[in-house]
Amino acid sequence: MHSAVRIGMLAVAVMTVAGMGMAQAGPKLVVDPTIADLGDVSQGDVRDVTFELRNEGDGTLTIKAVRPTCGCTVVDYDKEIAPGAVGKVDAKLDTAGFNGPISKSILVMTDDPINPTTTLAIKANVKPYIEVLPRPLVRFNALQLEEVEQKVVIAATERTKGFSVTGVKSDNDAITPAIRKLEASEMVEGKSAPQYELTLTLAADAPVGPLNSVVTVETDNANAKRIQVRVFGVVRALLQVSPPELQFGAVRAAESPARTVVVVNNKVGESIQILDATIDDPAFETELKAIEEGRRYHVTVAVQNTAGTGIKDATLTLRTTDDSMKTVTIPVRASLR
């Protein structure tokens, strides 16, 4: 009996070891180090980086794909690496448009059965010749029909003896840039001269929706001829209508189907009332309900059960108490059967 038990335990141990051997078989990617830290890098410099990829398995390693993130470009990589051999990934880091500490990733996808995806990283501390204070990024959270502005300061650094701004332009007609050289008494304390104030004005008629633009400041400095300030944010509707249009689809008029629009006043501290809701097609009827007077309303549009068949394209009109937006129109479409 004891001999049988010992033989059984030995068999289990052998199977376990064999299983472990099978789990280790095939290609095995090893990258050391996975992080390339470039230290201080002048803004605008393009740096070459090479990562060594070792195959410590017993099968050929196949690199299926190499995917970099923004600001990093993969120039070349070995598609296959034999057992015991070393391959490489060649990449470039373009520091234009970046400022301060950055980290860019590269995903390496292989047929390594244990670790099919390996993440590489390139780090750097980007030192600008001319800096934007507090940072080269402006965010707007604006309300429709209201003009707003944001300001940043363009300043020299210890790497720049001096510069002059020669021009400024925006890639968005709704954003108007203006530049002004600061007097000594106006400058940001602890920062080098010269300094310029950049004012970005968002027009009152800017379209509702997200903002994603770039304002470019041009200078006479050979190392920083163009400084980019990125503009993000959103222009919120004065009256938020959800959904922005009513689509009934194909429906039976006899069933009097209905759809509801929610209207929200985004103007803080000011009431905007919806006085009435009308529609320009007798195939529909409307009902206006105040959920919170001056702030939130529900408008229901229903098909008249006597409406004729066919495609109906109508316009729902909301009349308000706001002088800057007296009416709001909402498209309504239905295919009546």
C-alpha cells in the first residue's frame, strides 16, 4: 500500500514538472529596461530611442504590432526574433508642443503565451526656451451668447536671452487672440523678461459644442519660432434641449404615439420661462409642463389619432422670456401609417 502511494505521488510530481515545462515552452519576451529616461530635453528636440528585445524562450518570437502614443513614433522594429537572439524597437520622441515632465508609451504585442503585451515608456523633462504661464493650455466652460476671455503669459526662460513676439493666430474663428507686452511692474515674479500677456476671447456667437483649437504665437527666437497654446472646453447651450430633435420613426397614427423633449436652463441665477410650445403641423399636438418653473420643462409631442398617413416633417417652436433667445426650434419627423 505504501509503495503504491509513493508511486502515485511520484507520478503526480513528474506530471507537475512536465506541465511546468510545457507552460514555459515557446517564445518568451524580456525587455530590460522597459523605461528610457532621457532626463532634461530642450523643447522641440527629436530624440532617438532604441529598446532591446530578448527572446529567452525556445521558439521564435513574433512581434505582431507596435503601437505608440501621441508624440512618439515607432521608426522600425524586428518582426521575428529567434530563440536566444536580441531584436529591437527604434522610436523617436518629438518634444514639440510639450512642456515639463512627460511620459510616452509604446505597446508591443507578441505571441509570447505568458505576456502577450509589453508596455515600454519614454520619459523626459522638456525644458522650453519660452514658456507659457501657468501652462500652455486654456480651458473654456462657456455659456452660449456670452463673450468670455482667458489670459496666459508668454515669458522668457533662463535658456533664452530675449525674444519678441512677431505675430499670433488662431485656427478657430470663434477665438480671437491679442498680445500685449507687459511692463516690469506687471510681470510674473520670479520669471525672466520679456513677458507678454496673451488674451484669448471666445466670441458670443461661438457654436454650441466642444472646443479643440490651437493658438500659435510667433517669435523671432531661432529656437522657439512658434509657441502653441492649446484651447479646450465646451460652449454650453443657453437652453439645453434633449434630444435635439424628435424622431418618431414608423408609427401608427391611431395609437397616438408621443415623444418628450427636456429643456433645461443653463443660465445660473437667472430664470428663463417657456411661455408656450407650438408645432406647425396639425398632425401633432403639444403639451408643456413646468418641472421647475424657470429652470426645467418637459414638452410632449403626440401624434393625433386622426392624422393622415405619410412622412411628416414639422418644427416644434418654444417661446421663451429670454431676450437673447426668444425662440427655440426643434425638428420633428415621423412616418405615419
